[in-house]
Amino acid sequence: MPERKTKNNALLAIAVGGLCAGILDLSQACILFGWDIPLAIAAGLLGPKALHGGVGAYVLGVLLHFFIALSFSAFYYAASRKLTFLVQHPLVCGLAYGAAVEQVMNLVVLPLSALHARGPYELHDLILGILVHMVVIGLPIAFSIRRFA
């Protein structure tokens, strides 16, 4: 019985953290860059033609976005099982994790995508991206893992 409760808590922690982070991140991206952001996300998988896609490409972009957010949440949860300071210090660790997520997206995920995106190149955009991801990705995930796991 305790093993099942632990598994349920893990799934709840990952789901809440990933969904909160996904909602906050997608909302801020759409507000800052326009409501066609899911098309750009889909283009990361399908290539530039998805930028002119319809509802299917839009939905795919939203689903991919949440898959990525849930994956980052699951990774934080897995790491927190061995690195207990991730749970003990969610504020500091969440902020650092959000900055790390931004760097992984910019330096690994985007260059390997079908768009082969590189950047941002301007210091202002780099700093803004890091700060935003610290708050909208790192903190919800870290506090969710602390609360529910």
C-alpha cells in the first residue's frame, strides 16, 4: 500500500508542476510573442511549413509544449529522489532549475529541432528568457515536487 501512495504522489507532483509550468510559460509566451506560438512549437517537430499550419498544427504545438513541461517536471522529481536538497530548498533550487531549463532549450532542444533555431543573441533577450523561466518553470516545478512528493 505505501508503494502505491508514493507512486500516486509522484504522478501528482509531476502533473501539477508540469501543468502549472506549462500554463504559465505558454501564457507568457503568447502574451509577449503572439498567439501563434504553438505553431512555432509544432514547427520544431514538423519544420517551417507548420508555421502556416491549421488547427492540427496548433494543437500539436500545445501538446508538445506540455509534453516538454511535464518532462522537465519528471526530471526534477527523479533528481530530487537522490538530491534531497532540491526538495529542502525549493526557492533557490527552483530558480536555478528554471535558468538551467532555459539553457537546455536554447543550447540543445532548439538547435536540434527541425527549425535549427539558434539564439537569442541579444543580451536583453537572454536575460529576459532566463528570468522568465526561473519564475514560470523552475518555481512551479520545485514547489510542486516539495508539496506533493
